Amino acid sequence: MSLPASIVVPTYRRPDLLNRCLAALVVQNLDPADYEVIVADNAADLETRQEVEKWSTGSDRRVRYLAAAHAPGPAAARNVGWQAARGEIIAFTDDDCIPQPNWLEAGIATLHAHGAAAAGGKIYVPLPSRPTDYEQNEAGLERAEFATANCFCRREVLAAVGGFDERFTTAWREDSDFQFKLLEAGQRVVAAPAAIVVHPVRPAYWGISLSQQRKSMFNALLYKNHPGLYRGKIETKPPWHYYATCTAWLAALVSAGLGQAAFAWAGIGFGMVLSGTFCMRRLRRTSHAPYHIAEMLVTSVLIPPLSLFWRIRGAFKFRVLFW
């Protein structure tokens, strides 16, 4: 039996956050008989399964648990979820989000009103008055055209475009890839500003921006799949400031090795200027706490080479000329 809507939530070893999300999903402003909630668990974790089963036991709302451990990443989990769903419209959110009570209703209404294939809702990221660089970056979700933390799609359209590309094995660019597939298939994608989820920023460890550079590898895959839309909507040009910074440091190192002190100092000076400019830009609207300034100084030197390493690795991995 089909339903008007299904909600799919991918998760991975975050039962506390998932519990908060589910608490918001079971009080949506729709008849409980009109929608189901599917949790697709990338870890096939017993604790997570038990948490989900608490919501499905003794409730008139349909909350289902599905193990999705066949492949890593939320893209694979979402595919498991929507393929098992009975809803005509599939709504996606993340386990660390808090959908507002009229979220599902507003998303469904937007699709019907516009006759659209898919819609992207509004994401609100609450921040302190002086956020960290990491928090400021997370708030970029508020400007996203289409993010799987808050989107809606007709099930038959999902099936027609083949769902999500499971080669995106981390939470990065898989939503843009799906949006671009829809656009290239001639499907209409609209905004649903009344469909709101709150996305609190989780605490982050010192230097998290360094480990996040690994995501740059998947920029190469997105570019390979959709070169025109990538350059139009993601990066209009390569990160030349990263290339310039790395060139300066490399020139300094090579010059020092050759005994060319003047050229070595010139390279060091140029590298320091570029890294310092990058650091100041990151600090412009963020926290000036001593620990954060120290983090920005260190990571602003290391991010360019790390980012380029992962971009180049992605180019080799996905066999695409990508700079």
C-alpha cells in the first residue's frame, strides 16, 4: 500500500542525535497514517537499531529501521531508504537535524503547487555572535540551493535518475550530484522556503579543517559527472590561490636545497604573505579567541597543500582532468 510520503534519515553511530531528530519527525503536522519514517543505518549498529525500535513500538506512526552497511556513506544509505519506501514523495533529512512541525507538510505542498519533481527546503544554522571558522563554514548550508539535509523528491523521479551516486562515500557533494542529475534530465527543482529544518553545529576538535580537506577528492567526481554545472554553480575557477601558495613554499624548499638563499627567502616571504592573507580572511568574521587564532595560523599554512593533494588524488581515482 502506498503512502503520501516517506521520510528517509541516513545515520551512522549517532543514536543521541538520531533520537532528537526522530522526536521531531513523529510530531509532524500530518495524519500519522499519511507518512512513514525510515532510518537507514550505515553502521548496522545494534544501539541505533534499539533506539529506533523504541519509536516504533506501541506507536501508530510508522518508524522503520533498515541496515545499510553494504556500502559506506549517506548516499548509499539514502538509496536503501527510498527504495524500500512506500511514499509517493520522499523527504530527506539528516540525523543531526531538527525538522520543524510543518516541515513535511510544507515540502509536499510546494511540490504539488509547482508541479515540480523535487524541492529544496530552508536550513537554519544557529550560530554564536562570534563563531569559529568551522561553525561559519557549516552555516554555508543556509545558502545551499539543494541539500539532502532538507529536500523532497517524487519517488518515480528518484527511480528514473537512478537515485544517489554511491561513489560519494562521505557526506560531500552527493546532494549536488543528485540535483545536477535532475536538472540534466529536464526535471524541475524548486525552493520550499516554508519547509524548515534546524541544523545545530556539533562541537569540533581543534584543527578539524585539516581532516575535512579529504572531501576535496569528491569535487573531482562531481566535476567528472557534471563539468558545466560544476563550474557554473560550485567553482567557477580552480583555487589558484592554493596553487600559488604551494608554488611559493615549493620554490623556497627547492631554492634552499640548491643553495639559492635569495630565492629561498623570496619564496618564504611570498608563501607567508599568501598564507597570512588566507588566515586573515578566515578570521574576519569569526572568533578572535587565542586558541582559535592559533588554529587559523597553523591550518592556513597546511590547508592549501592538503586540499590540492586530495583534489589531485580525486582526479586520479576518478580518471578526470581536474584542477
